[in-house]
Amino acid sequence: MKDVNKMILKKSKFGQEEMIGFGLIIVLVAVILLVFLAFSLRNPVKENVESYEIEGFISALLQHTTDCGNYRTFHLSIRELIIDCGQGEVCLDNRDTCEVLNSTLSGILEQGWKISGNRPIKGYQLKILRNDVVDQVIQKGNVTTSYKSHMQDLGKSSTQVLFTAYY
Amino acid sequence: MQAMVNKMRGKKGQLKTKKTGSFLAFNCLKSKKAQLKIQQMAFMLMAVTLFFALVGMFVLAIKFSGLKETAATLCEENAMMLVTKLANSPEFSCGEAFDGETNCIDGDKIMMLKENIDAYEDFWGASNIEIRKIYPAEAEKVCDIGTYQGGDCNTIRLISKNVSGFDDKYNFVSLCRKEYIDGDMYDKCEIARLSVRYNYNERC
């Protein structure tokens, strides 16, 4: 009888161990399921500004034709105007190329990146760098920690255009 | 002597019977335990199956509840992809006619495309494709062949179906055309916004 009791006790201990094991498996499975659920249910983050928008903007901006001309052409593009401004040239009608550049860029930026009201864009900054030194800056709105930017090299005179949109 | 031997035999027999009895009792107990164990296992299997079935149902319910939103997100992604590549597609791009830069749209090509849009209506799967000059800022004037030639418009509506519920996807492009001044031709490019809205019912 003693032997039987011993065996029952031993079996009971085995049962307890099995229960603990089963519990552990359940916990493990639950954790895996939770992780899986968290990943699958996570909503894709909607970006306020897409990278392609910034790239497209700089690309289109540089191709924009201005009303400033020189001996080569009656209408310079912004790309050509940036280079002419760096060389201190004037338009055919004696306007300063840098002034024309500044006013055209400000107008385009104002229309392209509206920051008033509840718009997602909080601010923007456009920098023209020559030989890694900032030559011109046009900035409006607030500078925030969330931003997207893109730099385009003009190839000539080590000139670069850097645009940053803050949201 | 014989009587003693008999007594001893009797006792041995009693002992044998006692031993066999406890063995049977143990076997019976073991058998009951095994039955209990099988029962326990069956219940456990049922519980595990039920647990996974419930979890599966829960996941499926959540997944299917967001199906419409997923479709809408896919539509938006399609529109986003379309808007990034549309400006550089052969039907839109400036090609060698202008400086051959990226994101450059040939206005003349677009106007011709607009005239024959019936053949292209379902080509991109978009419900709306619109190009609007953003600078200088002017009130909206939709282009037709006459106003485009006179330069008296700022919006080209290529495809315009009334579909609501989706935000347009934008990209900046350069809308170029050939202009004449005193007989001299030059390239006039203006910054514009290309907007695309995807047709949810047809493609997504």
C-alpha cells in the first residue's frame, strides 16, 4: 500500500510538472500571437510629405522659365539664373539676376508649399550653396523635427540647391 | 510433522493470495489512472483546439473588418506610384524635344492626348488626371485647344470622372511648350502640379 501511495505521489508530481509545461506553452503561444497581431494590425504610417514630392519639386523648379534673359536667350530657366546670379550678371532689362531669382523662388515656394491654416506643411527652407557655403536662403514657417529634404547638384560652379519641407 | 508441513503450506498459500490481491488492486488503480489520463488528454486537446479556433476567428474578424480600408490604401498607393512615373511615361514626357530632363511634361503632347482621350481612358486606371500650373497664381481656367494655343489657361483636365472619397496624389512637374517671340522659338517651362486620383471600383 505504501508503494502505491508513493507511486500516486510520484504521478501527481508528474502531473504538476505537465501542467506547468502546458501553462508555459500557452504563455509562449499567446506572446507569439500578440506579437503577430501587433505587427499585422499596425496601420501604415501616412506621410504628410512624400520624398518624391520634394525631388519632383526641385527638378521642376530648376526647369521653370523666368522672364529674365541674357545674350544667349530671352528667357533663362531658374537653373541658368542661379548660375548667372553667382557670376553677378544682370538680365537684358538690367534687373539684377539675384533679385529676379529671389522673387521668382519666393513666389513659387509660396504657391507650391502653402503653410497657412491646418495644412500639414509647417514650414520650408530653400538654400542655394556655392562651394559648400550657403549663398541664399528662403525660409518660411516653423522649423520642426519632422522634415524631408533633397539636394540637387547643378554641376556648374559647385552649386547645389537644398530644399527642406517641415511637417 | 505432516501437520506442521500442511500448516506451513496453508500459510504460504495465504501469503500468495494476499500478494496476488494487492497486485490486482494496483493494476486496477493503474488502469483507472490511465483512463483518467486519456480523459485529461482529450479535454486538453479540445481546449487547445478551441483556443486556437477562437484566436483564429478573432484574427479573421479583425482582418476582414479592415478589408475596405486596405483596399483604399492600395488605391492610394497605386495613385502614388502612378503619379511618380506618369510624367516620365512616353505619352507625357518631353523627351528630346526639350532639354530631356526628368519630370518634364510636353504640353502639346498632352493637348493632343486630351483630344483622343477616349482611346486612353482606361489605360492608366485613373479616374482623374489633371495638370495645373501653380505659378503665377491665377484663378482656374480649364484648357481647350483654343485657350491653350492662346496661352490663356492654367489647368489641363485629361481625365475627369466624378469619383469621391479619395485624396488626390500630387507631384510637381514642369509643363513645357514651344513659344515664339519675334519669330524666334524658345522653350517655355512652367512649374505645375500633376494630380492623380485612382479609380477604386475598376482597378483596386
